[in-house]
Amino acid sequence: MNPLKEKTVGCSLVAGIVICACGGFLSLLFGMGGVFHGVASREPGTDRIVDAGTLNWVPTTFSIMGVGVFLALGSIVYGLYYSNRGSLKGPRQVIENAKVLSRYAVTKENVYLTDPVDFDYHEGLVYCVQLQTNHYDKFEYRCSPEVFWQCGEGVYGEAEIQGKWIGRFTPYIGRPTSVLPT
């Protein structure tokens, strides 16, 4: 996922939770205050409540809680949608002068392994490579172990991608003349 989008989704999730918690606190505060004010302002003969006080603000605080829940759930749904879309879909593309920024493997327990020595002690690894495809864009791709070992960190090469999958990476020998600035 794009780091800016990750940060936006995370911040909107936290903001939604905070807004929901503040709305719940205000609902409790205004509700209790309104009940106490209503009890204190009863008519002496009929016990009819004359003024509800802050109890009138409780529907507004429920609306605030609803906005917080909507924001939190919306950010979760968008994050899941964005991370799952286009995993292997789309046409194959050949990217020239792609630079390998990093490579690592992820275990079943979501532990990131960067040292290839540790790969022998784990099974079912997911191999990932982060490529810089132009001056501004950096993307993370999954790949097979054979392609993973072709991708050395800092190496330029030609990558064949489809969605979020690298099918082939051919490293350049020497430094190409038209590459991205370091």
C-alpha cells in the first residue's frame, strides 16, 4: 500500500475511535446531568419535569458517536479493499530501469525476515520485493523464491509485473546509462 494512504487510513481509524469515544462520554455526561436537572426541577404538586436541561443534547451526542463509528468502519473497509484489490489482476507490464529498494520474506506469523540465513528455519514464506519504478513511485510486490534471489538490493533491472506480482526480474550488468537518480 502507498505509505500516504496507509497513514491516512490509520489516522482516520484512530480519529473515528476518538470521536466515537468522545461522543459516548458526552452522551453519558449530558444524560446524567439532564436526569439530575430534571429531578431537581419538578413541579411540587404534580412531579412533572419542567426542564430537561442537558438531556436535550443526548440525540446530538448519539449523532457524534454515529459519525465516529462510520469513520472507523469506513477506514477499515477502505483499507481492506485497497490492500486486496489487483493482487494478480491486470495486464502484464515490463518496467525498465526498476531499482530494487529492499527485499524480505514474511512468515505465517507476520514476522518480517530480512536476513536470508533465517529463511531456512521457516516454512511457507511469502517473498516480497520493493521496487522504485520511476522518480516518485515505490511499490511492494510479491514474487516466487526464484525471482526473489534475482533481486539484489540496489540493483537495477527489467521487471515484468502483473498486479502486485513480479513474474520476472532481469538484473542489468553494470550501471545503465539512463537510470533513476540515487
